[in-house]
Amino acid sequence: MKKPTDTPAAEKPRPDAPRRKRVHPLGMAIAAVVRPLVGKKGFVDVDILARWSDIVGAEVAANALPLRIAKPRAGSNEGSTLHVRVGASAYAMILQHREPEICARINGYFGFQAVTRLKITLGTLPPPRPIPPPPPPPPPLSDEDAVRISAVADPELREVLAQLGRTMAARKPTREG
């Protein structure tokens, strides 16, 4: 009987064999890990979850969450059903009214008839992501930089140099102490 650790010499990696050093996109590695997990929920691709707001629009994405895709039974001529959770019963009625439009958007995104109907359930939605505060305005130019820039004759170049000076002043670490 052969032990699991006993492998022929041809299958073992040779210590002197050159290693392939290639950079692989992170998205491909993540997709390879996530695809089996998402596939259990019936999703055709990870994109329907990652690009939900791009596919159905910001308003629908804020009020509805895709849960899974249910494939039809064998022999049935019905299409797949997308199960969607909404946070309010009033929005469930709106979503039901817009069902043909939403299915058309999903199918248009994938390029084939991935979904033919929606099944809407009422439940809690995750809280919306907080909107990050806008970046602070850049600091004004120093008097020395303003004098240097005012000597430039071209108004477009002067504006670009002023913007560059403000950006550099914002990045410059301040020495206090």
C-alpha cells in the first residue's frame, strides 16, 4: 500500500528548478477565492454584488440588497429568480413596479438573460456607508511664492504654478517645536 507522502520523483518539485516570478492582478486572486463562495448563493459572477449600484442605479442600490439567484428546476422554461431584500414595505411595492426595468438592466450588464424575475423579501439592510468629509482647502501661497509667480507673463502658466505651489504647501510637513 502506498502512503500519501510517497510520491514519484517526477511529481516532486526540484529544488534547482527555476521559479516563475510573475505579478498577478489582485482582483484575479480575490475573484478565484470569492467565486466559489458566491457561487453557492447562485450568483453568476461576483460583479452583481460588487457593481450592484452601477447596474441598478444608486436609488435602488440604497434600498435593496441582492441575496441570491435561484435557478429554475430542470425541465422548467422559467428563467432565474433574483432574491432581493428591501428595508421598507413601501419600497418593495416600488421595486415590484420597476421589476421589468431592473431585470433588463441586470441582463444588459451581463449580456445574456441572467434574471427573469425578482423575489422581494422584507428585512433589515446594512447601514449605508458614511460619506467621507471633503478634503480641506489648500493653504494660500506664501508671499515669496506669490511674488515669484506674479512675474510670469502667461496667465495659464501662472495659474498652474499657483495651483502647484498650493499643493506643495499642503504636502509640506510643518516643523513645530
